[in-house]
Amino acid sequence: MKLIFSELILLITKKQERNIWNLIKFFLVLIAMVTVYSILFHFLMIFENREFSWITGFYWTLTVMSTLGFGDITFATDVGKLFSIIVLMSGIVFLLTMLPFTFIQFFYLPWLEAQAKARAPRELAQGTKDHVILTNYDPVTITLAEKLRQYHHEYVFVVEDVPQALELQDLDFRVAVGELGDPQTYRRLKAEDAALVVANVDDMMNTNIAFTIREISQKVPIVANADLDDSVDILQLSGSTHVLQFTKMLGQSLARRVLGTTTRANIIGKIESLLIAEAPAMRTPLVGKTLLQSKLRETIGINVVGLWERGRFKIPTAQTPINSTTVLLLAGSADQFSEYDQKFGRDKKYQAPVLILGGGRVGRAAADALMERNIDYRIIEKKQKLIEDERYIYGSAADINTLMQAGIKTAPSIIITTHDDPTNIYLTIYCRRLSPDIQIISRADLERNISKLHTAGADLVMSYASMAASTILNLLKPNELLMLAEGLNIFRVVVPPSYVDKSLAESHIRSRTGCNVVAICDREAMRINPEPSYRFSENNELILIGSEEAESRFFKMHSEMKKIKAPQAGASP
């Protein structure tokens, strides 16, 4: 009863007076109609030489209008019967049709809406701080929220629509209702104490969000996405701390993964002085050797912490072979990578151009990145208005004649950039069938489609959502956790107490958890690729690489310790 009373009070106080007044007016009309019919009943009965009380008149009117029709009181004359028909028909219209709809429209639905608004939170608890405010619900922020939740970092979605807020609540996301352009929304969400605000709607709304938040706080970091190049300066002027162009970043990342053009190490991440790079083994003396035989650690000091084989990541052993399709994941210092490039780095210019399927923002960014590396390309685009020069080929990428014209039989690589995952899966299967040995690099918007694209034949799949989320996490807390690819992380922890005074070899970290120690930090410096004989001290911090499963296994085995800081991610591959 108390809950119902409070909801009725909320209904009245939430500017529903107009609806209630309309409902009252309907009932007044209905009461007037019943009263008139009761009076006419009384006089018609006198006309038939019968007399009933006024209460009986109301009783007869209501039984006829409600179609109950008990039949205990009836008219004998045609005039009375015609009157009965009129009362009956008006009852069907007003009582059986208009009354339910009027009640639902002006009372029940507003009551449900008020009840929903009462359920949807509009502010955060006092004392909330160091949280992340997400201003849009899309694949990027969904991925970001899941990663934040995985590492127990507070966040909140801001949505303007109450039903959507309730839906997100049912999905176990933390959410609050508020207008994105209203300063009060961000005051209720404690924006001045937030660790980060992510503006990822459109360029105009992102500008509005940044400008609105700067009314509240000048220090809270704001990350904004810019779709257009012209919007970058405007977003910076509006107060955005970091302005990113995720589509351009994705195109550049896809282009950097084109193999066969260089064997130099490509830096993909950094934690302080520790660098992580990828290097193709193709056309190097390493092909055909095992990791033990390569002697990379002994001669250069660089460590092979993983390798890729057609999009599949593996933790290597000493006897793992290096093939022409292998991409080495290396950890080392800047000097060590410079020495690696001098020894193994070679450039080769292909006569045939790289194919890019799709001339949108991602495709154009990939083309610009290839041009910077002096790599020729051809873009297949089916929209005439996007055709820019002779490097564009007008037509559908699903047409074999168009692909043949573009040179699919001789192209070293294909980059698939459309924003529709089913289309990307289709094109991957089609291109793999037409050219079995070609390198296929594909974009994925949703993480759940990554495995499908690999199964379809893609050598590398890059998730737009994961790349953007990883970039944002990197800005949140640098030098703590580096996300290299889907499900592959480098993370930083204090040394577990059980490892103190043990050597790296005696800890059996790799065999027990699947994680590799790539560096050890102490108060003085970072030791990159430590020797197996190195003994841990209580002042050490470990930097490890492993899959999400291996990382979870590590923390499950060492539940007594925690990560030294909140999570963060680095550059996507």
C-alpha cells in the first residue's frame, strides 16, 4: 500500500496533471450522461403510466449501458424501446470502448511510466569517484564497459530514454537517466570526481557534451571521438582532453598488418621502456628454425613471447618451429629492436597492389597508411560519389569481374573494411576461394564475429569496438595493462609473496599459468627479458603476457595479491 501511494504521488508530481484532468473531464461527461438518461427514464415511465424511484432510474441506466440487461424493467412503447436502444449504443461506445482506453491512456500508462522512472536511477551515490561516464550505448562502449567490469572499475551509462535504461539494467549494466546536454545530469553523476568521460555519440553531440562538462569541471579528462577531420579542432576547443578518430585508427592498424612488404619489427605497444613488436618471419633466415635455434635471446637479447599463425596466437616453446607464415611477437628495448632490424629487416616492393574492399573512412585511412609506406593499392568501391582517382575501381567486391580487374590473382593482401560483418564474412570466403594463398585482413564491428571471420579464412581480424575500447583504457591508466589483440594482454602486478626469494625458473609461472614474464621492475630500473636465474624480491613488480584465460588462471592461483592499479590498455595491433 505504501509503494502504491508513493507511486501515485510521483504520478501527480511528475507533470501528469493534464492527463488526470482529461480523465476527470471524461468521468464528468459520463456522469452527466447517466444522469440525463435516468431523468428521461423517469419521465418515459410516467408516459407509460408507470412510476419508479430515482434510484431505480440510475439502476436501469447503468444495467443497460453496461450491457448487463437484467430484463426486470423494460419499456412497453416504441418510444421507450427506441430510448433503450440509444442508451445501449451509447453505453457500448462510452463504457465498453472509450472508458478502458481513456483510463489506460490518461492513468494506467502514465502510472507505468512514473513507476519505470522511479526504477531508473538518475544519480550516483555520494562519495562515488574515479568512475568512467559513458555517454552512448554502442559496440565500443559495450566492450569498454565489459572490460571495466572485468577489472572492477566503476562506470555508468548515461541514456536519455527510460525504457532503454531499464533494458540496460536488466542486462546488468550500471546506468543512469539524464539529458546529455544538461549540466545537472553530470552533477548528479559526480562528473567532477570522475576518472574519465567518454563522448562517443556524433561530432555535434560530442562537442555539446564536452562543453557542458567543462561548465562543471575543468580537470576531468574527456575522450571524444571525431568522425570528420574538421571536427577535431572544434572538439578540442570545446574542452575535450583527447580527440580520437577511431575509424581512421582502425584503417591505419589494418594497413600496418599487411605482410610481405617488410620484415622489420612493427612496434604495437609500450609499457615504460618495454616495447612490444610484431615481425613477420617471411623471407628471413629465421624460417625453418626452431626458437632455440634462432638464438634471438642470446645474440640480440630480444625475447619471443608469442607468435601468430594465420590469426591464431600461440605461446611458444623452445622447439616451436618458425614458418614463412609466422608472425613473431617480440619483447625488448628500443636498442634491441634497432639491432633486430639491422640483422633481419628487409623491404620489398611488390609490383601488384594491395586490394582494399570498401572506400569509406576506414578504407581511405588504410589507403593513406599504405601510401606513406610507398605501397601501391586499389580500392574497390560501389558508390560512385566516393570514387576519387585512378586507384579506385568502380564496382561490387562480390563481382568476380571487378575482383579480377583489380588484380586479385596477383595481389599480396586484401583488406576488407566494410562496416557490415555479414558482408565481411561473405567477402572473406569469396576471396579465399578465388586466391587461396593471399593474405586476408578483415574488419569486425562485433567481437562475436571475430571467430567466424577466422573460420571463413581471414588471416587477421581486427575488432573496431575492441580497438577503440583498448585505446580509451590506455588513456585512463597508462603503463599498467597493454591489450595487444583480442584476448591477449600484458598486465602488471606486484610479485606474489609465494615467489619472493625464488628464481624465475623455480616459480614455474609459464608452465602453471600460461603467462610469460617479459620484464621485472624494481625501485631502480626495469629488467627486460630477465634471465631464468633471476631471483624475486618483495619490491619487484612483474610484467606478464598471456591470454585472458592465462591471466585469470594466474590471479586464481595467487588470490592473495591484486593488480597494482586499475586496468588500462595500450595500442591495438
